[in-house]
Amino acid sequence: MIGDLSVDILTLQEIMPKQRATGWARVNAEMMMFLAYALGSAGHTRQSHHWWSSARRVAAAAGDDMVALVASFEAILGLYEPRPLPLILARVDSALKASRGMPCHATTKALGARAHALALMGDRQGSFEALDEQARVYKLLPGSITDDEVSVWGWPVQRLLHTRSLVYTLADHPAAGQAQQDSIAAYAPGRSRHAARQSAQVHLHVATSAVRSGDVSEGLAYARRTLELLGTDDVTSFVLHAASTVVAVVPQNELRAHLPAVIEYREKLALPRGS
């Protein structure tokens, strides 16, 4: 995909009129955004940052809604690279300023990024407030967005529940278990590969909570089973991030007793994809 997008962007820029209309700028910004996202997802962070910068610059000529979209996508991916949390929050602020808080894909995505970043920073109250605001905005989204479970432009209920499961897990919220089960239940049987990867991440939230509570052996075993059922070809950078969180929360007083299992799990995560 990275190679195809690179060629397509070059071709687009060759045929664009010298006096670039807003429509051309929008297509250019979208394609640059997708290339930046693909590069970052594949682990090419340096190249990704270059294309995010280009996408932001082009988006500025395409309208505020495109500025908001690019900033919100960058904020989400930046959480998984990971990039500095103040930078993530700056992108969130840019997205919400450009969208003016109106109910749209970018606003909902940006609020999720804010909740995630604040949870990582230990600001539980701010994180939960961002989640509540996200839920409020979600109810105002048009059906064309909430009913779209396939394209990148959709924001169905599965994403809302997934975000709450993630943030509650990171913050060790008392209702994390219920949020996890609600999210898992939202992914229907016979789901697509994309939905299967999303569901696997939530199962890894379950494993994270188990490990944090002191049930290290069962939590690591649950995480391993989740990854094995998913298959190595579908272990994306997002899945790996969730899988890494499982072992990162092993309590210090449990680490020595479970060190061999921890080492084995970490070695499994280090295997190249397809191994």
C-alpha cells in the first residue's frame, strides 16, 4: 500500500492545476494523510512524521474540516508510535479548534485521543470527562457515519465502546471489566479481519486487567491465546501495542516469581510478523 500511495501522490501532483482549487487540495491532503498513517503503522516513524507535516500543510489550504481530520488521525496514530503526549494533546486541540466541536468524525476521534493521552498521563478525571464528551458527540453523529462499519470514514458504536474499554483499562477503572465485555459483545460473529483485530485488542485489555490484579499467569496465558487465535499476519502495530501493555503492568512484587513466563511472552512479541 505504501508503494502504491507514493506513486498515486506523485501522479496526482503532476496532474494538479497550477492554481490549486480546494477540491484538489482535499484529495492531496487525504492521500498524504493515508500515506503518513500507513508508514507509521508499518513502523517507519521518521518517514511518517515527514508526511504528517506535509498533510497538515496541504490541509490548511483545503478547509477547516480537513485540518481537523488530519490532526485527529495524527493524534491517534501518535499514541501508538508512541510520540510525546504533549504533542498528541496539541494535535487534539488543533482538531477540536478546527472542527469547532461540531459532531463529526474528527471531533469524535480527537476526543478519544484526548481520553487515551490523559489516561496515560494519570489524569483520570480529565480522561473520563473526554470519554463522556465523546459519547455526547457520538449521539449527534449522522447515521451515514455511525452505520459505516467498513470504511475509514465511519465511526460505529464499536469504536465508541472500544475507546471506553481501552481508557478504563489503562486507568484501572472499577467498571473496566464491564466496559471490556460490552466492547467484545459489539463485534458480531463472522466479523471481518479488521473487526477481528479490534476485538483481539479488547481481549488484550482483559488480559491487562488480570495481570494488574495479580493474576499474572492467567493474564499472560489469556494474552498468548488471543494472539494465537488472531494469527501472526493480523498482529498489527496496534495489536502489538495492546499486547505489550499486558506485560508492562506486571506488579513489581510478582515480577520475580513470574520472570520466566514474562521473558517468554516478551520474546514472542519480538518475533517478526508471519513467524
